[in-house]
Amino acid sequence: MKIDIDKLIKLNALASKHFHKKHTIILPPGEKINFNNALGIEYDKGNWKLEDGLQEYVEILLKQKNLSDEMRVLMIFEKICKDYVYDDNLISYIKKVDDDVFCLPDWYGRDVNQDWERNRKTHNRRICFELSRYLAVAIVQLFEEKENFNVCILWNKDLTHYLVGLASDEYSVTLDTDDFFYIKDLTRIKTGLTAKGITILEDTNEKFANVLTQFNDGRSEYAIEDVATKRKNMANMNNTDEEDEQVLFLKEVMHILEEYNLDSQGIFEYMKEIIDIKLGSETRRKIWKRIDGEDSHRESTRYIRCLIVNINGKEYLVDGDQRIIREFQREEEENKRGSFIPYSALSRGDYDYYNGKWFKKGCDLMIDLDENYKLIDTLDKRLEQLGDSLWHWYVKTTINFFGKKDSRRVFLDR
């Protein structure tokens, strides 16, 4: 695959027109290409390389001769959406500069050091800079022998956001795993919804469009419709006379989401859309939750977003970290030493450094598991569900399963 600057400039022009935002073309570092900086082209500051699990998957796709080029692209897109979750701690660093203009420290995923890369390998939380690099280099490898395909990253500087651009002789598309405003495809694909982050800019013969339609076949487009279908097939949850019907509805939705193993950001996005459609956006507000890290300098401390929803005069917490919905007391966010912080009160900026780690106190569950047979059984079933698809972000632990030592790759679930 050769980089055709003219094709990428045309792709960028189409994308900028469609999204109403000027983009910068980002090329892989180390490429030796002559271009005029005035054209809006830069080399990336981070390495373009695949983690082992994705590399193996690309090699598998290359051997599948019955797959079209377009389906291979969609399958690697799907793989990334299923294997990774969004690092929602990033959002606590974003500052609004003006209408639709935001800023973010470059060290958070775009211009990183070796410590950051090493820390990221211990978990699967990623942001747009990292995910776009994975997707771009995977597509480059898929089309390495084909000169009519061109791949780049498009950088929307106003939104501090990366997405991938793909141009061929027949079509031009963009691929975005984590849309800035709506439910991200990282969440949509996990929950069986259609892919919405793929934008077809040009497709004369509808070649890519037809394959995308095939890919989305059988998936629900709207989260609310998917929930309605699943609620019909689930047993009614126990309800008390005091519990509001709308509260029970939200608890049922949260119960449905448990089967997808969503991250806190995915639950936030999903529940926010459901609440806005079912109850109205005026019934909810956002709040920060602090999750303390294990280091003395608090460089692995994270902040995530939760929702507070008002139902008949009572406030309820939608906590994507704990995956629960419960009554919320105002004193919880007024307590300066508590975990919850008013949304407008948190300011991190460049000074509150985050080292890229993910630490969960839930890992304490891994201690003395042999004394709790029920927990062992639950964990064993969870491991079977996850299988080996997430092997690249495991913690290798020896657990005593009913007296038998067994070395396992364990995902530390809540």
C-alpha cells in the first residue's frame, strides 16, 4: 500500500464538509513523504502498532479468502469494539474552550512515554488516539498488497478526537469507534446494536454501503427498542409497594446490561439515552465519582461520570462502576471526603497527572477464594463466558478451585 497524498486530501475535504469541522491528516511516524505543511498534514506522535491479540486476528482475516475487503474492515472494527472499553477517566481532563471547542493534555494518549504504554498493557481501557491507531494499522496490514487503498487518521483538533479515514478508487469512508457525543460503537457493538460510527462519504456503486447493511442485519438500531424486546423475555423483578415503576424499569435495564459486561462509560451512555427518551433529559444530571488508585501520589486515581435521576421527588444514583441504581442523598456529594463530586466542581487540567493505570479495589475478591465456593462458581462461569478473547489484558493468578490448584487468566470483574 502506497500513501497517495492527493487521495487523502480529497478524503479529508469530504470528511470536513460532512462533519462541519476541519480535520488534520495524521500519518504514521517514520513515513518519509514529501508534503506541504500548509495542507494540514502531520506525523503522529504515538507508535502505530498492534497488540498481540489484534495482530493474530488480522492474520486470521488475511487467510479468509472468502471475505470481501470491506467485510474484513468491518470485522476488525467489530473486534476492537468488543475487546476494548472506553477510558472514561479521560473525560475529567477535557476542558471546554468555546462552543464545540475543547482541549486535552497531549500526554493523555496522544504523545505518551514508555511508562504509559507499559501501564496500558495491564488493562483494556483505551481512548480515541489509541483505538484509531489500532484500527488504522490493522487496515494497512489488511491492504498491504493493494495500492488502490489509502488509510490515515483524521484529527478533529476542536474535539481533541481521532478517527480513521479509508479511501479507495470506489469509496471514501470514516470509521469512529467512540463517537464524541452519542453511544459509542464500543458500546453499541457489545450490546448487539448497529454500527453507527461508520460514515460513508462517497460510494458510487454502494459497494461499502451494501456490506455495511449486511453487517448490521439483525441488529437493533435504537437502545430503547433493544431494551423493550429483552424486557418481554425476562422474568419480572421483585417490586415493593414503595418502589416507583420508573425506578423498577431502570433497574431492569441495568440488569439487562449486566450480560454485556459493559464498562462504566458504556453503562453511562446507554442509561443516559434510555433516561432521555423514557423520562426526559430534564430529570437527570451528571455527577463525578472518584475511584482511588493504589499509589501514594494518586497518579492512578480515576474519575468517572454517574447519573442522578429525579423520579417523583426522589433522587436515584445510576452508578456504572458498581452497576447499581439506588436512592441518593445530597449529603453524599456535600461530603468533601466522599466519593461523589458535583459535576461543575471538578477541575484537573494538566497538573493532575494520570499514569494510565487501571486499579480496582474489586481485585480484593481474588484473595482466599477457596473459602467461598459460591464466589468460585460465579467466577468460573464468568471465565467461561469471556473465553480467551480477552487474553491480552489478563492477570495471571493461581486459585484453589475445590482443592485443585489451577493457573488461570482472570478478568477482575466487579
